[in-house]
Amino acid sequence: MEKRRRVLLKLSGEALAGEKKTGFDEATVKSVAAQVKRSVDQGVEVAIVIGGGNFWRGRSSDAIDRVKADQIGMLATVMNCLYVSEIFRSAGMETEVFTAFTCGAMTKLFSKDEAAAALAAGKVVFFGGGTGHPYFSTDTGVALRAIEMEADEILLAKAVDGIYDSDPKLNPAAKKYDTISIEEVVAQKLGVMDLAASILCMENRMPMAVFGLEGENSIQEAMLGHITGTRVTV
């Protein structure tokens, strides 16, 4: 039997907030849901990690202990997963939400076997709570879960349409890469993911793709393997 494509999609919390920059923009989330559903209907196994920036950016505060700030951020990602999961359900998909720590009856404690079974059953799986530990970003959680779940690729939906050698907002002459190796990303510290996550992907040979979230059907196309942004090879 042909192996189904399995991807881990990283969405930023800010992207889900739309122009409000905080909370949720339901129209944006419904648009994401429609694209994911079309991909699931075509046989793609989809896992999703969502950042918490639409609720909390604790590292910008000097008044709160770093450990507590990171814990609040983890809870923000859980809220995002619960909300987006319900929007996906309303769009006709089955979902499961797994977290790195116990959240009562609201989520399931992460288990590779249970998550793999849910993906194989055609459910969209959400991973909330990052790694469950402070000092590790959502990016590290993305890399860890993708490796654990043996994903074919990490898909990074961003505000920019790929990886550039400098910030295209500040440098109009910035060069966009169609393809770049993970070794080059680490060596040049290009900021695709944070350094710890990039090194984890490099050591475990986990490929990535970066594309613009706002492109027409960009998520659906990326899930089917059609990348218009930048591929990060291993």
C-alpha cells in the first residue's frame, strides 16, 4: 500500500488573529480549515502546532520570571489548539488535541502511538504546550513532534513568502532562496526557526519548507508538496 504523506504544519498565533493582532479572526481560521480539509480529503496526514503570540509574548516582559512567562506561553498554545480544533470540526474534520502536560479532560496527554493512530484514521492532530518545559520555544516543539511522528516534512506558514539572506522589509535587494540546506540555515543563523530547533532538524535530517501564509491556497498546495517559497534540504 502506498505510504501517505504526513506533514507537520506550524502556524503562528499572530497569523490567526488577522489584522486585530490579538485573539482570533474567525474568517482567517475558517480559511485555513477549508484548505486543510481539502488536503485531508486527498489523503494527507496533518499534524499542527500553533504558536501563542496572539495571546502572550512573555519574553518582552522584564517583570515576570522567565519560567512563569514560558508556562503562560505554553497555555496560550493550548487555547489556540482548542479553538482551531473546534473550527476544524465545524468544517467537517475529526480532530484530536494532544498536550505535553495534563489539562484535565480538555486534551489528551501526548502519546506517539495514540497520535499516530489518530493520523492514520484521517484525523487532524494538534500538539499544544510546546515541549512542556521552559526555555524551549514553540519551534523546538515543532521539530521534536515532527521527528517523533516521522513526518515527511515540516511546513512553516509565515508572513513572508520564503527565506531571504536578509530582511526583505528592510532590504529591497534581499535575495530569496528557492532551496537552501539546513546546514546553511544553521551556519548563517537565518532565523527560519530558532537555533536549537534548526540543529535538532539538522541532526535528525528533517526537511522543511517555508511559504507565505497569505498566498492563495498556499497551505493546501504546500501540504500536497507544491512549494512556492523555500525548501530546506537535509
